[in-house]
Amino acid sequence: MADEKTFIINLRREFSKKPIYRRAKKAVTAVKEYISKHLKVKEVKIANDLNMKIWERGRRHPPPKIKVKAIVKEGIAYVQLPDHSNIVPCGSGGVCSWGQRDVTWWNPLSLFNKRYCRQGQIYLGQPPECDGANGGATEVCCAPQTEETLLSAGMAMKAVVPLLYKDRYGTMEVTVK
């Protein structure tokens, strides 16, 4: 029999104890610790949508509170968002997010420029599925900057280069941005 509970977890209390560049990681561990303490389980598994919601605004700015649904099956707690409508997938492995503006102190009109993804993420554009996502609060599609997302977005190419040294042959895989 599966036991199901909903919690609102105050993450700010936990991640404010860490340096600013470790806040999202601490928020994930805080969710795990909170669930294991309140449901008395040793193993906690976090769903991908919850992880993406915590990391959506980058590693420095996780949400201060989060509402989660925990399901206990056979001594393992599975944690996810209560409704999956908050995370809207877009592009190739991306998520619709608010993004950030490219603000410069000498140009006040830069506040009206389009939004970009945070550091460590790649910009996949403004697809139509992000227009009405989260009540119109999201504007851009961002994805983590990995080799797979760079290749699928067309921002990198993978090539096999033949090698010849004296009488030996070989190949080498190269990824170029």
C-alpha cells in the first residue's frame, strides 16, 4: 500500500546557510532530508520535474519554498511536484523559464531587451509552447549546457577524424562548438 502526503518545504532556511553558489544543491539535499525525517524512510528519490523546478533559475537562486507530493512505496519515498503543469518542456531537452535580462548600467534601455538564459544554460529561443506557460510568466526556453543539448540544438558538431601515424591508422571523435 502506498502512502501519499503533501508538504510545503521552506528551503530558504536551509540554503541560506551555504554560499550563494551552492544554494540549489543544498535545496535538493534539504528536500531529501525533510522527507526522510517526516516520513521516516532511509531512501528518497526526487523526480526529474522537481529537480528541474529547483534548478530552473540557476544554482544561485532556488525557490524559497516548494510544495511537493511524497509517495512511499516499499520503504522508498518518491518525491514530485503535486501538479506537473509547472514545468513545460520545450526545444530539445529544455524547460520554459523566466530567464534574465542582459542589463548594463550605462544603458537603461537594456531593461527592455529580450531575456537570456542564466550561466551554464543554453538559449533555445522563444518557442510557442512557452508563450502561455505558467500563466504567461515564462518567456524563454533554456536547457543545461551539456554535449547532448549542444548537439541537438545545432550549436555543436560531432565529427570523426581519421588519423594516420607512420603505418598505424585510427579515428578520433571530436565535438566542435
